Amino acid sequence: MVAPLYTTASGLLFHAGKILILTVGLPARGKTHISRALERYLRWMGVKTQVVSLGDYRRKTLGGAKKLPPDYFTLGEKSPETMALRKMVSDGCEKLIENFFESGGQVVIYDANNGSRTTRQALAEKYDKQGIHVIILESVCDNKEIIETNIRNVKISSPDYRGWDPDKAVEDYYGRIRDREKSYETVEETTWPFIRIINVGEKIMVNNIRGYLQSRIVFFLMNIHNRPRVIYFARSGQSLIEHSYKADSDLSPAGWEYSERLKEFVVERRAKSLEQQGFDPNDRRLVIWTSTRRRAHHTAWPFLTPTPSASIPQQLTLAASHLTPLPQSAVARNVVTTDASGGLTETKVTAASSLKVKVIEKTQMCEINPGVWDGLTPDQAKKFYPQEWARFVKDPYAFRAPRAESYHDLSGNTTSSCISICVIFVLKIRFGLVRLEPILIELEREKEDLLIIGHSSVIRCLLAYLIGLPASEIPAIEIARGDLLEVVPTSYGVHSQAFHFWDGPGRRGEGIDGDGDYEEEVGKSRRDETNFYENYAEDTKGKKRMTAMDLGCLSPSIQDGSEGALVDGT
């Protein structure tokens, strides 16, 4: 996608030089949300980026609001002590900016109000003299609903208001905003390139933006929003032929059962979550993304069809045919079966309830192509392709088996240090790969709650992007079938939880032996080693495996879908 054909002597990408982005805006205008989202995207591009937050630095250095002098946020004359504290904080942030640039960083996003024209002019001139390109990023918001939501969801939960009554915290923060409004000066100067975002993505204005990297920044900012939403991740159900990439087989009986249980659990969990936030689950639509592979989009079928009030035969008995047992919700309105005499019987199905659901199939979300390793166990791959195996063990993220894809081809993350950037770029052009880039942009654009039913290789890449894991850890993420990952984007990162809802066949890759008998001891079940990429997490030789439990622990909590602890998916 964006990996350049060359590198520069300075190590900076795209010949863009060093860039300082100064955020401008009143409190609770989404500056932190925009800054963190942009930081995540630029790091995924391979650009060394850091957010320097004046508020975070002040809290780290001085403590919460209760520990500050009473005139710290007010207008007018300030005591010498307050002036000294404010100068110490601003000088400390500028020192962080300079240190990052000196250590080889390329982009710094200075997250602060910068509401005074004099202040931002002085900052811009200071860094412009050092050869650093300055961009002013102003966030303007006149939507009272957005401001109120931002204050209640983000600001009063910050360390500034720890232990405060929520209503008093909101009132205090509105006081800060009113004081700032009296002295705030909107960006009107055209001396520096600027980007103005209105209502966090509703409208965007740009001035004098130049070069590829600056244009990519504008492109990304045109696709973001801060509407509250939840992103769910779940593996597709077990298929009849698990070990073949080429087969594209349908779901097994256990796969259909899994899809039904997934629907029940997602609907239940989502309703509970929305009610806790004060939303009516019936008023919000759930968007489901799947790949075009049968086992993926068939796993979403139960969400599309209403709960039947009539019983549906569990199997269609057709002469000389053996078909997969159908889930109850896989057939809508009419079901045609054959009786013992060969006659056709039509069963009417009426809806007892329905969901607001939209299912979208995306070709870019197909699992990683294992190439000549398709159907091989790790031992077989090591035996038949010893040289390729040695390279794979050295760098599981960037290695590409013959006629296959690498994780780099899939995710497009350009931070791997084990492969030439030039080679990456040439191969991208040749194979037309790095196919998840449009998915990541659509992920940022999507405003509805989102359920991604996918393959483990794809989920690994998307989770790594959202959570900010390094590229080297992507192949080590273990995504167990039967775990639902819940990711909530926030202004300061993401909160993630993992829920366990399934212990049936296929949870850890049990094979299908053809006689319908499955291993009873799920906790001791073996992997389907013949499905090299999909059910076998590549050994990273000493690197820690990232399980669903680990991912949940990166943010708040791990919970069980019913009772007890989350079962480790490794």
C-alpha cells in the first residue's frame, strides 16, 4: 500500500521530512480522539509517530484537578506559582517533542488547546526554524450533543475528576469551556498549512497541504468520527474440509450449531451493553462483515433470518445426495424437503422476531493464502521445504511461502525490520496485495456497531491495528473459535474484553473424521495441523503467544459468556 520504493539517508519516509501537527480547539472538541486515531494510522503506515498530550503530561507531573491551584484554568491574572507551573508543563511538552525528533521520529502530534493565535504562532515559528514542517489541525464543534457526549464519556472519567460526582464534574468542565471560549481565537491565519475539522468529520477544510504524507493525513482525517460504537470479532464456524484453502467448503453440522450460538450470544451481549449505555438495542443497527468464503458468510446467516415459529427438518433427504444439516435460521420463509415416497413438502416459516442487521461480504477479508503449504502440517512443511521453513521461522510476519501471501501482504504494516522496503513495494505491485488497507479505512468510517466474522489470519491483523501491537506479534495472536472479542474505540485508545461462549467441536481445530464422532475432552483437543495458517498460530521462537486472554488484559477485563474464567484458546 504505502511502503516506499526507496529509503532516505535520514530514515524518514516519503521524503516528507519532519512534521509537527499542532491541534487547536476548545475543550471537549475531540482533539484527543483525532490525535490518537491519526497516531495509530501513521504508525501502521510505518511512520514513526508520537502524540505529546499537554493534559496527560500535566496530570502526570502535577496530578489531578484537585491538586492544582484554583486559578490554574481561570482567565485573568494568575499567581506567580500558577504561572511557573504552567510554564513548566509547556516547556516539558516541548522538550518531549524535541527529544522525539532527535531520536529519529518523523511526526509529532501536539495535543493541546493552543487557542491563542500568539501562542501557536510562536510555536510554529520556533519549529519552522529547525526545518520542521508545521501543520495546524483545528477541531471545531458546534453540535451540543457531541460535546455533551464527549464530556460524559471521556472527560469526567479522566484522572482530573477521579472521585467526583459525575454531575458536578460535568458542571466544572463546562466552566472550563466557558472560560476558554472568552479568549479562544479560531484559526484564520494562512501562514501555515492547516486542516479544519468540523463536528469530528462532518466537514473538513484544508489549506496549503503539500506532499504525499500530508495528503495521506488529510485522507485519513476525512474518514474518522467519534460516534460511540462497539466492534466484535469472531471466528467463522467449522467447515467440512478444514485443511484446504482451495476447497471453500460449507459449514459442518457443528459449524451451523456454532453460528446459531454466536447469534444468540452476540444479540444478548450487545443488548446488555447498549442498555447499560442508555441506548435502545432496537434502534441501532448491527453491521456484519464477512469474507466471501462459504464458511464465513454462512456463519452470518442466522443473523439475517427471523426466528422460525415452525419446526424445520434438520436435514434434506435427497436421493444420492448427502447434505449438511441446516441450522434452524438458515432457511427463511419456505423450506422444501422430500418425504419417504420422494414427494416434495413445503414448510412455511413465519417470523417471531427480527434484527436490524446488514451483512456485507468483502473479498479482501479472505484468509491468508498458504500457497504450496496448503494442507501441510508444520512437520511436513519443514521436511519438504527446509530452506523456506528456516526463513519462515526467522520472520513469520514477512516471510512468503511459494505462491503464498505473507502477513505483510495481508496487513500492509510497514514496520517489520526483517525485510527490505524496496522488495516489499515491488512485490506489492506484482501481486496486487496488501489487501486490508481499504478494510482499515472502512473500519474507521463505520458508525454502526460492527461484527466481523472472519478467519483468524485476518482477525489477527485487524486487532493488531486497533490495539497497536507491533508487526512481529501478529502471527503469534491466537484466535480461538468460540471466543468473542469486544473492542470499544475510545479517545485514549481501545478497551477490549474477551468472552467465551462455545465449547463444541471445532473450538480448537478438531478434525472431522467422517463418522460424526468428535473428541469429548475439548480442553485436551488437538489442533487441525493441516490447516497451516488458519488453525495453527505460527511459532515465533521465543516470542510470547498473544491469546484472546492477553488481548483482553491489554485494556480492562476478561469475562465469560456464562460463568467462570475465559478458556485459553491456545
